[in-house]
Amino acid sequence: MTTSDKFLSELINRLGQEYVSVDSLEKLVYAHDFAALPKFVKLLFNTTPDVIVRPKSTEHVTEIMKLANEYKIPVIPRGSATWGFGGTVPVKGGIILDLTGLNRIIHLDEKNGLLTVECGVVWEDVIRFLRKTCWELPTYPSSALSSTVGGWAATGGIGYGSLKYGPFVKNVVKVTAVLPDGRVIVVDDNSDPSLSQLFGSEGILCVFTELTLKMVPKNEAEMPFMANFSNFANALMAAQEVLRLTRPHSLVLRTFGFVRTKDYVESDAYFFGCFNDNRRDVYEQYLKLDSIVNRYRGYLVPEDEARREWEERFYTLRIKKWGPSILGNEFIIPVHKILDMVRYCWQLGNQAHLDVEVEVMFISKDEALMFPLFLCDERKPIRYLMSAAIAKKVLDVAIKVGGRPYGYGLWNFPFMEIAEPEKKRELERMKSTLDSQNLLNPGKTIGAEVMLGLPLPGKLYSTFMDGVWVLRKVI
Amino acid sequence: MFIIPKLQLEDIFACAQCGYCVKKCPVYYFLGWESTSPRGKMFTLKEILGNNSRLDEQKIHKLGKPLSMRFFNCTFCGLCKEVCHVEVDLLEIWSKVREVLYELGIVPESIIKLSETVKQSKNIYMMDNTSRMDWVTYTGADVNFKDSAEVVYFVGCITSFSGRVQSIAQAVSSLLNYVNEDWTLLKDEWCCGHPLVLSGAIREARVLAFHNVEMIESTGAKRVVTGCPGCYLALKHEYPRLLGKKPKFEVLHSSQLLSTYITSGRLVVPKSDITLTYHDPCELGRISGIIREPRVVLQSVTDTFVEPEYFGRESICCGSGGLLKAVNPSLAESIAQRRYGMLASTNVEVIVSACPTCVQTLAQTATTMQNGKRVIDLSQLIAERIGLM
Ligand SMILES: Cc1cc2nc3c(=O)[nH]c(=O)nc-3n(C[C@H](O)[C@H](O)[C@H](O)COP(=O)(O)OP(=O)(O)OC[C@H]3O[C@@H](n4cnc5c(N)ncnc54)[C@H](O)[C@@H]3O)c2cc1C
């Protein structure tokens, strides 16, 4: 019996056959995440998992981690794989820990508005569950129809409602986490490690298994809005004023459709969002919004249309079908740099002959999450690879103007050193303390490894991408 | 080598892998593995596309039966298409893939058996097709066989042969008589072909379509009514594609006909205080868009009509679609139990649907439950309320 056979039979012994798969089709579909991988990636990394496990409890996760330690096999936590930074893509095989089976809503503390769920619960189920109660979620991602609660705790945690209620991390009181050595800990703001240390750690420090979330009382009124503008600059100025004078639940600014770079001068734009408060406040805020939109020569669309847009808020990638592929990146950027950044994206799109759309989700008066999307076609592999460098180009400039990546994972890891060196040091320190064997999601976030565990220096990766960008012009 | 038509090819690549379909899929709900989800299947397809937009035969053969099982473990409920981020016509893709698998002979044994059965006996039960009308004798329905009529009642295999739901045929006939409709049954009705389309056996389905259209058109009927959403789909949407031309008759589901009778005053149903819930059959509601009409009919019966969790376009499959019952009966049963549970939790007296397969499946599930509810078809409910049954 080889080591891997022994490991597998022990895994099956401890968990049961129904939770473990080595099926070749399964390995195929668990070897990627939301983003389409350029073919060359398969030359660098072993993206095929050795085994996929679907634990049903925290105890299962513990068992798996202990066994992985014993046999020194990497473990890659996976929610719904909707994060596009390669966080769930294996780089040297290993165990995919599919956490979607941990999907129970455990308990609602009706009095205090605290909801305890397992990590694999999909946001939509939480939203549905709360309909029958007097509570609602303060914040949720725009991928709420598929992404998991644990997946958001491990990543950015900014979404609808964050403008009013703060990011996800501010709305969690307690989590249960399994550490890389299999120990189970309960973490809150005062524990060591603390919630904020583990939050957003992209699956490299722990596996969240249970989370207790803060709810907010349901508001008396909810009023979606949407306003169209004939140019992006006006829309942006209006949005800034809306932020100054009102308290929206969410505010999202977008270019209209996607901008055909060939014949376009300045794009139309629109913003949409929602007020939620008591009836009078909502009404007053809406009146203010109306006058702001007028002042910036915009057009406030009728209420039913605005409601439809709000109901469509989870469908942010509709335009992908025109690609049929997309490339992009996500970063947090100072609000006063948005216009420069958008113009730069248009310029890049123009250079690469790619149509572009930009979405900006405001987090506060000062910061926004920006998501430029370039339409491309992965069926043309050389061109796709060349265009992939655009994701790096965008980020280079975003960091220069004071921004930071919204996630690192596999694709943005070289940027952490430049954008958030202190955070990187802290993560490295915690990683070496908690995961000395480097088994939990190795080769991500703070450094990458190619096949055979060889390190991939961030500089080399960056230079390669820059080279690809230059080569694009030549080809 | 199979060439995927351009639009479908674009669709396969356009799939955002966002996973909105994953959580909704009733099959994934029980199996839980990514490869069984619509998203997983779309990714698999992308991987088995060779160069130049062809499905690579060799890769298909290599993946063989496990691959085929992924595509046949599907209820064709269309929820994946409904929630698709990029509006991909996933049902169209699943059909195309089944067609390819059937051509290559990589389909589950039960599918081969089923298609052979239909080919030979012209029904899905391997019965002598001349016994198709036996339900008339069993139920004592008052039925005419005419050479020509305004309306043809296309009964369908399940309603004709399955004892549990023959009452639907009895109900529809009695209602047609009640409103003095000029109607007839076909003298030689064959399976509508929908099960063959679902098997991927398109050529064989075409033969059945040709026969049925010829039979219907020979009566000069302007309208065909059926109580089976599968037959409805076949007659209305699949036949024009299979035959390359639109048949000369209008196709109606019995719920549509009943709703026009009621709104025009031709049929008056006495109101009662019975409590009801309604299960939207996938092929009728989400796929064919017939959601309002059954509710018009139900609301004529009672004011205490309760919508279940997930209804209309969001309705969840009863487990018997897409030939799943033949391919994976235990999975179909689990799905049925889940849906039955949602319906029963409305705490009404009667569960109504408008499909012989859904009624049969849910009624069967009810018998396995303590205090199982009564499950009946819409037409039967109306016939009973009027006192025809
Ligand atoms: C249409 C669309 C809209 C989106 N909108 C938003 C948005 O508004 N805001 C936003 O922040 N993101 C958004 N995203 C990105 C993504 O959906 C979120 O980051 C989401 O929270 C990821 O959840 P998941 O369950 O898919 O996690 P996965 O993609 O499976 O995992 C993401 C990372 O977290 C790790 N991980 C997953 N589960 C756990 C766990 N339980 N414990 C420890 N580590 C874990 C994984 O290893 C991986 O590194 C969007 C994506 C799409 C496709």
C-alpha cells in the first residue's frame, strides 16, 4: 500500500465513503474556481486535487486536518468557489475541503438578533430564513445566490449594506475555527488570535466552521433608486453628494452596459442603490436624492424600474455572455481617485482592444470597491494569455494612486508586499505559528509555489506579466 | 465528431461559473458533488470540447458511463436555466448532450430499454398500444370516437395506462362533455415522443411526431388539448422542431382550457371552503410559462388557496422529470419526498397539480407518509366539485 492509498483508506475509515471522492470527473471540476484559467497555469501548478472531501461537521474538519498533518498533504478549503483569485485552486494537488455540506442554520437568538450558522450556508438561504423573522442581514455579497458565509469571512467581506452597516467583520460576534493542526478554537474580538486577525485570511490560517452573525431589525421602509447620467463624471459627482447628504443602504455606480472602446468617447453611467429606514426618513432622503440627481443633469428612473434594478442586484455579470470571457481585478480605492482610475481602465481597454465595464461599490464617503471588467475570449489562448496581463496593469496603477487589492489568493499575491507590507508580515508570522508545515491552502496570498513546492518569487511573476503585456503589442 | 451549434458553444464559454444554478439544482441538493451540478456539467463540457468547437468523441468515450450518468441524473426541471446569470439555455444544452451520448451509445441501460420500448410498442409501458383506450372501460367515461371534431383530447401514455391517474382522463372527458365541446380521442394515439427527446433519441421521436400530427390533422381539429405537460411540450414546442414545420392546430394544456371556460362563464364551479395548495409542474409552469391559468381555476374553487414554499417559476421538481425515475429511482424518490414535505407543510387538505406524473409521484409519496395528504389533478378537482365524478 502506498502512502496515498493508506491516507485514503484512513480518510474513508474515519469519515465514511460517502464523504470522500477520487472520481476523475470530480477531480476535473474541483480543479478551478470562478475564473477561467489560462492554459499555461496548468504547466506551473498541479491544479488537480488528489481527493475531494465533503465534511458534515466541525469534527469531520478536525479529523481531516489531523490526518493531513500526519501525511503532510495540503488542504484547500472551498466554499462555492465564486471568488476569482484562485483561492480554491490547488497548486500542488492535495485535499479539496468542500464545505458546502456544512449548511445548517443552527440558531436564531430572537431577542438579541444573533444568528448562528455553519460556514457552508449560502447567503440566500439566510435571507430566506430571515423573511419569517423581524431581523435582516446588515450586509451580504452580490454573489449571495451562491456564495457561502464562511467564504466571505475568509475573503473581503464588503457587499450590499456595507456602506451603512460596515463590512462583514464588524457584523460577526463569534466564530468557531479549525486550526491547521486540527485544534478547534472559538474566536471573538478579545481572543488570541482575534476575529480581525483571522478574518480575510483567505483560507491559509484556519477553516471557519461556525459563525455567529449580528442581525439588524427590519426597517419600516425600503426604497430602491436608480439614476441615469449622460457621462460618468457627472454620475460620480452626484454619487459623492448622495454620500454626503443621505445614508443609503448601498450605492453602486456603473458604466452603462460595456463601453465599446473602438468608437466611444465618454460613457453613459448610472447608479443604483437603496434607502432603508423609517418611512419619513426614507422619503426625505429620496427627496434629497431627487434634487442632487437634477443638479447633475441626471434622470431618476421611475420607482418600479428602480425596484427591478435592485432585484437584479445579484446579477452583476450579465454582460459576460458578450465576452464570452472576462478578465478583471478588484481593488479598494480612494473615492477622489475613481475618475482617474476609470479613465485609465478605458485607456487600457483601448490598448488591448477589449471592451470594458466598470463597477464601483461605495464603502464609505472616502473609499470604494472598484471592479473593472474586460471582455475577452478564452478560446483564443494566446490572445487570452496576453490580455490576462491587463489584470496586473490595472492593479499596478490602483496601488500607485493609494488603492489596495481586494484579495490576493493565487493571482494577486505579489502585490501584498507593495500594497500592505505590514499585513503581510503579520500573516507570515501567524502562518508560521499556526501552520508550521504549510499545509492549509499553501502557495497563496503571502507567496506562491509552483510544482514540486518550488517558490515562485513575486517579482519574477510580475516581470513575466509585464513581459506578456509588452509582447502583446508585438504580436 | 459532433459540432456544437455556434450559439450553444458561446453559451458553454459564457457560463460564468457563478454557481447560482448549483444551489437550486434538486439533484445536486441530494448528491452534493460539484460534477452533478449544472455548473460542474458546464465546466466538464468545456473540458471535453476539442479544438474547432467539437465535442471530442475520444474524451467522451474515455469518461464513459460516469460522464453519461451526470447528464442523465437530471430532472430537466429548468431551474438552472431560470436562475442563470448569463441567460444560457441550459435545457437546450442538456438535450444536445443527451443526443450526442445516445448517438454514441453511452446512455444508461434503462434509457436504452425505454427507447426500445417506445419504438416497439408506441407507448412507454411496453403495453399493446391497442389497449391504450382501456381506461375508457375501466373508468366508465363517456367518450366519442369521431372522424372529425373541433378538439382532440390527447391523453398521453401515463394517463392512459397508469391506473392511479386514469381518473384524469375521466375528468377531462367529463368536463369536455359538460361544456358540450365537439371533441374526440385519436383512434390510434402514439406516445408523444417527449420521453425519446429526453433520451436523446431524436430520430425515433420524429417518427412518433409525424404519426401523431398526421392523426390529429386528419380529424380537422383546430385545437388539441392534453392534461400532460410533457405531451404539451412535445406537441407545442418539440414537434415544430422535429418536423421542421408548425402543425396546423393549436395546442392547449387542460388548465388553459379550464381557465377559459371559467372566465367566459361556460363552466361555473361552486365555491367551497376546501383548503388547497398547488404544485407547479416544471414543464408546465417554468418551462411553458403556464402559471396564471391553473390559479384562475383554483381560485374559482376556493378562497383558501395557499401557495407553497417555492412556486410559479421558482417551483421545485417532484423528482419525476427528465426520466430520472427510470435512471435513478431512489434519487427521484428523495426529491419527491422533499417536495412533498414542502407542499404538506402548508397544512391544507388537498395538494393539487396539473400533471399526471407529478400527481402520481406525489400521491405515491403521500402513501408512504403518516397522515399523507390527498393529491389530485386540477381537472379531477373541478370535475368532482361540479359533481361529474
Ligand atoms: C457574481 C459575483 C458577485 C460577487 N460579489 C461580491 C461582493 O459583493 N463582495 C465580495 O466580497 N465578493 C464578491 N464576489 C466574490 C465571492 O463571491 C466572495 O468572495 C464570496 O464570499 C466567496 O465565497 P465562496 O463561498 O464562493 O468562497 P470560495 O470562492 O469557495 O473561497 C474563497 C476563499 O476562501 C477560502 N474559504 C472558503 N470557505 C472557507 C472557510 N469556511 N474557512 C476558511 N476559508 C474558506 C477558500 O480557500 C478561498 O481562498 C462575487 C463573485 C461573483 C461571482
